[in-house]
Amino acid sequence: MRELRNVTQRQLCEGISSQAALSRMEASGNIPSKMLLAFLARLDIQPIEFFALVEENQLANTRVFLDKLINAKYSRQKTDILIQQEMDLYEKTGILRHKINALCVNASYYKANDILFKNKILIAKEVKQYLLELGAWFINDVLLYVNVLFLFDNEFIRSNHLKVINLLSQSPFNATQKYTYQVNYANEVILLAFERKNLFDLNFYLANYQKLLINDFNSLSPKICYSIFKQLYQLMINFNSKNYQYLLEELKNIDSYVNGNMVLKLIDLVDECLRTKLKK
């Protein structure tokens, strides 16, 4: 910001700090709050604008990490590299979030490859404790929570559901991006509830999913997913072969409206959830 204003270090620090101190602060990023406010005033930059830009950079860093996580979860080698990178950052900075990231990377690898891992309960406990001790969740914390939703018990997910939906609605994205994040989260919650045969919570999640559709941005995908979820839920409660055939027909016709991965997930979901009823 100083360079964009064509201000020298000497001009910026005069009467606030020594030039050597300013140079150290610029190199390290560690700036006492009173000095930071004084520097911003001299540069004629509002603190709120400064922190908005900082948050934007932090979100960019989070997206980079999430992209690496997605890219690594099917590769043990990439997983180990990413874990080591996060642990190195933890050792260097002492920021607990990097250790939590490393745990989540490992958990995501085991989940993606359907490998049983013995320390799942310990990882879930540590991540949950980290989130609970934050007091308030910001967008980076919500993205962490959503990414490893499968680690948590049903009660913990249910108790935080409305909180997460609300926080995503307040996130620093445009309206369409916010809605996409909310729908993707709702999909993951419902898919997990079906996977666990958690009918107790499904009605609650489906009711809240339906509320999201009121703000739909001309996208058929969420509406179709909701329809499939609702039909499957009803079939699990009261199986009917005719309604089951209707559901299969709908699944055949959604390829052009829902992304391929989601279609496969839905087909597998229906097969898994109704397997025992079909055998009867």
C-alpha cells in the first residue's frame, strides 16, 4: 500500500517509528496496532478497507489450501506432502490451525479412499475442541467444519446446522457464491445423514434445505436434489414399489441438470439406502 501511494519508508515512519523498525515490520508483517492505525492514517486508508483486503487475502489462502486438499485426497504421496507442509507451518508459527489442517488432510484421505482409520475418534475430538474453543466461527472456520463434516457426531452437526447456514449467508462473497456454498453444505449434511441412516435429523435438514430454495438463483440442480432427497426419505420410512420406480425415472433424467459426480452420488445413495427393502 505504501508503494502504491508512492510513499517512501522515511516519509511513512516519520514521527511514528524508526525507518529500521518499519522495515522489520514490513518484512515480518508484525505491526503493533497503534502503529498500524497511524501508518494507515498517514496513507489516507480507512482501517475497515485495510482489514477487508486482509480478509480477502486470507480467503485466497484458504481456497489454495482447500484446492490442495481436494487434489491430495486420493494420493497418499500428495497427502503426506501437504501434511508435512502444514506441520512445518505449525512448528514455525505456533498457529494451531495448521496442526488442525494436517489432521483434516489425513482424515480426508482415509474417507475418500474408504480406508478404516483407528484414530478417527481422536482426530474428531481434537478438531471439535479446536472449533468449540474459538468462541465465534468466521468463514475460514466454517469452511474447515464443512470440509470434515464426516468426522463429527450427529448431535454436533445438528446443533451447528442453522449457525453454519447463517454464517455462510454473511460470508464475504457475492449472492450467487453464498447460495452455492449454502447448497453444497446442505447437500453434504443430507448425504451424510442418509449414509448414517439418520432419519431422526433428516426431516429437519430437508425442511431447512427447502427454505434455501426460496432464494434459488435460477438453478435447477438444488431443486432436483431436494426432490430426490425428499422421495428417498419417504421411501425409507414407507417403501412403495411404484414410488420407487418414479424415483428411478427421475434419476435417469437428471444428467443434463446436475453435475455428474452428484448424479453418481445420488444413484449410489438410493441403492445403499433401499438395498435391504428391495431384497424384501
